[in-house]
Amino acid sequence: MQQQKNKSINRHAKAWRTPAGVCLLFCLFVCSAFGQMELPNDSLKVDPNSTVYPNISAGEFTPGKGFKLVRNQFASLNFSAYMMARYVTQTPGADTWYDHLGNAREFKGRNDIYWHRVMLWFTGHLGTPKLNYMATVWTVFTTQQTLVYGNISYTFNKHFKAAIGITPNLCIRSLQGPFPFFSSTDRTMTEDALRGGFTNGFFVTGEIVPRLNYTLMLGNNLSQLGIKAGQLTRHMSKGINLVWLPTTGEFGPRGGNGDFEEHTKLSTRFGANYCHSRENRFNNIDTPSPDNTQVRMSDGVLFFETGSLAPGVTVTEADYDMVAVDLGFKYRGLAVHTEFYNRLLSDFDADGDTPLKRINDKGYKLEVMYMAVPKILCIYGITSQIRDEFKRNPWEAGLGVNIYPYKTRSWRINAQAIHVYKAAAGGVFGLYTAGQTGMNFTIGTDILL
């Protein structure tokens, strides 16, 4: 009898040492600590998101908008920052998966803690409030990348603003403002697998009619990360975006996910994007791994990798075309966000025959979020899927929770669990590893000044 009791105790002890057990213990600890936390009295009397805190020595501070350091008749300077750290664990720890050609590939699940991302923004105007600048220091520790970038813009009127510098390719909603107000600490699998990235370019934006806005852009390629000027071709990326906000004319700060603001009137958003780029692998075909790591196929394999479409064959150039439509609403703490994708890879330039001449992938994501405790606790569910040419149809589904200890978006604690089937996204920048079928558990915290 005692022996059976000891076995039961050992079995339960082992269960708490699994990734799921660790995450559950952490969540219980956070909730317990939060329940005993004594908030400063003034944080209970005012809404931090709508309050400016005067500071004689360092300028005014507004949560989520940063510090106003300098402002005079000639110029202004504002400083803001974003910081995020998280724990990511993926199961199984190791596995073998097969790409669409039947090649065996190794999956190695992550289990790591990282100070993941830092962004430092310096913004303001010069000479006139119409001439604005933005300089950003950006670093991602998991990829050992650090960049300094920015843009300069001039606002002629509400219908026409022109800018040059770093700009997003207009292919999905999450590239155009919502960051870092995602449901979790990063994007969903489907949008991460199909999207473009940021590049150097030129864009114009403005209001067509009240509550209907447009953006047009012209850039160097789908993603400038890791690509030098000498590697670029003469082809350029092009994009157009339309956003309609019919009911309230807004969709919350940054147009982010979730109804933290508890809209008393239904807030709605409808968006459409189109992006085209003639993409190159950006290095010699004698090197099997391409410098272009932005374009992946739905099995998670880099499109420009040697052997991606046929043994020994390398694609050097191809057309990327992406259409995305997004819809969303927010009302009294409930928020629903959905987006539909259609990506086409075509017109391949390769050093051999390929069995496919075009690859058309369709997908969607759905996020439902609810402020269970106003300004403090948000619970959400997410799912996304790709209906692909290879009949693999990768998908994910998961649940998460966000805790805002100081009743402001400036500090958040996030915990999320997702089941992934044949993950199409990959890389340590996001939350996924290509080919995974299993569970992803993440616990993270971020601060936005």
C-alpha cells in the first residue's frame, strides 16, 4: 500500500516538471501574487492611459507615449521604449518531420529564456510640426541583430503625408501599427508564415474621405533584414492599403488587439492590403542557404533554399503577390479580430525544372479577446490555418491570458498555450519552429513607455 502511495507521489512530482506543469505553476504564482499586491493609491484614482505626469527635470510622461523631453518654437524631441522578455518551450523536444517532397528533417524544440526585444524611439518635429522624424534603435537578442533606422515625413494636409525611410510592406494588418498590442507577445503562425517584412522605401498616406484612409508604398524588397544594398536587384516591392472605420472613426490606441479601453459604442474596422514584389535569393546559387529568409512555403521550408521544389534545383527569382482582408470589432471589453490571406508565388526563375510553376496558399486567423476584469485581466483564444497546395493544411489553436497589474497597457504579463500542427512558420524571431506538431508554451512580460 505504501509502495503504491509513493509511486503516486512520484508520478505527480514528475508531472509538475513538464513544460505544461511549469507554466501552470507560474500562472498560479502570478495570480496569487497579484491578489496580494497593493497598488499605489493614485493608480486607483486615475486612468494612467489618459494622464500626463509632469516632471520638471525630464519632461512630461504619458504611458504608452513616452517622455516629452524637449519642445520649443523650433523643434521637439520625444523618447519612448519597448522591452520584452519571455520563456518559450516547445514539445516534443526532438522529432522528425517530412517536407512536401518527403525529405526527412529534424525538429528541435526550443526551451529557453530570453531578453528578447528592445526598441528605443526618438521622435519629434523640426522647424514646423508638419516635418517629423523618427529614429529607432532595434535589437532582437535571439537572432543577435541590432539596427538603427528611421524615417522622415512631411504632412501637407490630412489627405497627403509623404515619407522616406523604413516602411512596412502592405501585406498584413499587424505590420501597420498594432505592435506591440498583439494578443500575445508575437504574431500567429499563419500571418508569420505568409507575410512580408520591413524595407527601405517611400510611402504616402492620408484620408480619402472621413473614416476612410489609404497608404501607398514603394520599397526595395520584402525584407531589408540581412540584405545589403549591393545585393539588391532593380525590382522593387509595391503595396496599397485601405482602412475603413465606419462606426467610431477609431479602433483604439495603435489600432491594437483587444478592447482594453472598454468601448461603450461599437468600434469597427475593415482593411484591405495588396503587396507585390519580384523577390531574389540575394546570394550565389553555389550557397544552398539563401540570404532571403522572408519567403517560406507552407511546409516551413525556405522557398529559395536549394532543393525546395526539386532535388538539386535552386530558384533564384520569383513573384510574390499577397492579398489580405481584415475585419474586427470592439465593444464593452469584447474584441474579435479576423484576417484572410491569399498568397501567390509564381514566375519562377530556376536552374532546373520544377514540378510546380506556381504556389497558391490561402489562410486565415481568428482572435477572440475579452476583458474578464476591466483594465486588469484579459482572456483570449486564437486559431489560424493555411489551406495549401501540398494538402498539409497546417493549423494552430490556443488560449492565453494577459494581466495588466497597473491598469495600463504599459506593463503586461502574458501566458499562452498553443497546439500547432505542421507549423509553417519558423525561426527564433517568433514563437514557431518549422515542421512542429506539438505544443508551444510561452510566458512573457513587456513594458511600453
